[in-house]
Amino acid sequence: MKKNSITLKIYRSDAENSTFRTYEISIEEPITLQNAIRYVYEKLDRTLAFRNYSCYKGVCGTCTVKLNGKNVRSCSVLLYPGDEAIVEPADGFFIIRDLVVDFDRKKDKFG
């Protein structure tokens, strides 16, 4: 890991497989997690599925993902140069693909 970059380990899934892919982004200033994910999509991997919308006020919840084991609103979480982050779909919902979940269908405690 470089001092002027962040490393994102992002959950990737489709109907048959799930895995993590690692992406490195060069940055010199803090960046929101949402903008880091958008950068991966726009510059490194156009196959990444994520909700490409957020209010940037941390209130709507559309951009919620799990960061290092905790559900967060990605538009209001900052990543700093040198950070390493594990990004997964939001906990408690059915996964559609990659970081996209069905917010209308919550999982119960059995699955």
C-alpha cells in the first residue's frame, strides 16, 4: 500500500459466485467512500454494481454499504490516504449484485 493511496477490497457477486476484488486509488486528500466507489466504477471496473446516487447529507440511506464490518452511509464517511477498507453490501438485506441490495426485503434472523 502506498502512502498516497487507498486500498478498497470490494465484494463482488453474481448469481453463481462471490469474491472480493482489490482496487488501489491514488489520492492526496480525504475522499468519501461513495466517491471512491464511483472512481472504481468510472476508471477501473465498469462492471461494478452499486447505487450511484446519494444525497451527500447522510440522511437518505440510498448509499448504505458495510465498511469494515459496519453499515455506513458511504456519502458521509471519509477515507484518508493510507487507509485500507473492506466494502460489502449492507447487512440485513438480500443481495442483488455486488454492493446493490434490495432495501425493500430485509432478511430475518434465519436467513
